[in-house]
Amino acid sequence: MPVLAREPDLYPVDLLDRPDLGQEGEQTWWAMYCRPQHEKQLMRRLRPLGIAHYAPLVGKQCRSQAARVRQAYVPLFTGYVFVYGDESHRYAAVSTSCVSRSLVVPDPLRLTQDLRCIQRLIQSGAALTLEARLQPGTRVRIRSGSFMGLEGVILRRDRRLRLLVAVNFLQQGASVLLDECQLESVD
């Protein structure tokens, strides 16, 4: 049973489906670095203001003091909420008292692509592992299965292959187990 019901992590719900996302003149991505454990609070304050944002949430099981297993939804990228908008949207987000600093994203198209891949992995329900401080590796594309078309970097951990889908701006990402036969090299 969840500690709290899952809250929306994307606003508006079709934000990442927009074809021109990251190319809209004055609008760009901002990475809001939140005060400790204020990611959800920031999202709660941004929704009524109509400010577009995304902070991927993933399920995490934990035990209560009574040894009951509980499901909590925690940010995949601890401390970060991505806000999409202009300077006035950035100012409104910083004014919520949830943000310690904001960073402009230098490559909004790349971040858009990375966030779309992360969202697809989360929606698949696959078990994700947070990967921090990325190391260079072989870029691959999945050619079959439910993740067909996704691109990422291959990691080898515990003699098993994992596909790393990275948010390069943060130098963090998530990985999922794969079979070698599903992969093809990207030139």
C-alpha cells in the first residue's frame, strides 16, 4: 500500500509529446535545484500557476517501523525539477521558496530527447537503477522488444548488460537490464 498516492510528475500531461519542445524562441528548459526534499512541493506549487514541468518519479519500496512494506514515489533525480518556460516562469518557480538555485539548460533539444527516453522507461514498468556520474561507453540502439528505438550507452555490471538512458545535463540517468541480441551499434 502506498504511503501517499502517486502525484503527477509531468504538467501538462502532454508536455513531452509536443513536437516543437525545446525550440520555441523565448521558452527553454530550466533545471531547478530544490531545497532538500522539496521536489514534490515545488511541483504542487507550479501546477496552479500553469507552469510546465517534469520531475520523473519512480516507485520505491520501504519498510515501516512495524515491518510493513510500503510503496513510496520518489524523484529519480533527487533535488531536480525541470521547468519549461520563459524568464517569468523561472522567476515564479524560484519565488516558491522551494528552489535553492536555477540553471539554464544549454542544449534544450538534447534534454527534451533524454527526458522523453526516461519517461518511456518509467512507463514501461521496468525495474530502473539510478546511474550517477556517467562514464563514456558504446552508444547503442535497441532493435527489438518493448524498448525498440531507444538509444543509450551500454554498461556492464555483475556480468550483465544494462542500457543506460542518460540525462546528460545532470550526468545522471537510469538503466535497465537487456539481452545482447537486442542491441545494434549506433554510428
